Amino acid sequence: MSETSETLAFFTEGWQNYQKHLSRALARLTPEQLALRAAPNLRSIEELARHIIAVRAGWFHYQLEEGGEELRAFAAWGKPESLPRSAEELVSGLEHTWRVIQDVLERYTLADLRSTVQDEWNGKISTLSRGWVLWHVLQHDLHHGGELAYSLGMHGLPALSNTDLYGE
């Protein structure tokens, strides 16, 4: 295994651990708990989870052309008209999108990470490296996973703890 592969594997393991703890936190929630919000104008716990899943699916399906049609269906979960999902569905969405991410992380070489894709946002075309897309999805997971954990904690529900994240 090359040094680049070992480095990527190290970060993949950390991301996978984070993924597991997000799934564990969501798996035990009732529909009423999933509907809780940190504030009336912010996303509910369920909406945050759907947003994480939809963004993963969107970037990997549309920009990286990975994951096939099932992944495309998860990307639709981010649309405003998307129906609420159960805890079981959310965990399944996280697991499915994670398998696609993991597959990509196991296959990509340094050349793959440096290769570029096109993205259109508000009528403007941008050229992005595949590595940037991976980083963007990781930072998005961390950002919104933090919101999710904060929302859980403020309502007295088990959230991600240092013990969870560091395996202590």
C-alpha cells in the first residue's frame, strides 16, 4: 500500500467512525424526536439527516458519476417537497451513501483525486478536483452532523460524545 493510500485510509476510518455514530444517534429516535428543532427557523433533526444524505448523494452521483440510480433517488431527499423519513430510512440512507463514499475512497488514486469535474451553480460553471469534492462532502458531514448533535443534546437526547468519537 502506498503512503497516499495509507493516508487516505486513515481519514476514511475516521469518517466511517463519525458515520457510525451519526447512524447510532438517529436509529433510536421516534418520529416526534426526529421533528425536534434547535429553533423554529432551523432544520429539524430529521431534515438535517436528510440534508446530509441528499448532499452526499448529489455530489457523488451528479459530479463524480458514482453510485447509480439508487444514489440519485437519495439526492431527491433534499428537495423541499421531500417527505419526512423514519429513523430506519435515515440510517439506511446514511449507510447506502457511506458505502458509495467508501468505495470511491478505496479506489481513487492520487491522479483520480487531482482529476477535475464540472459543476454549475447559479448559472456559473466551476472546475473542481475530485479531491475537493471529497473534502467538501466531508466538511459538510461534519458541519451538519454538529448541528444534528447540538439539536439532540439540547433536547436531552443522546448525541455524539468524545467517547463515541474517540472510541474510549
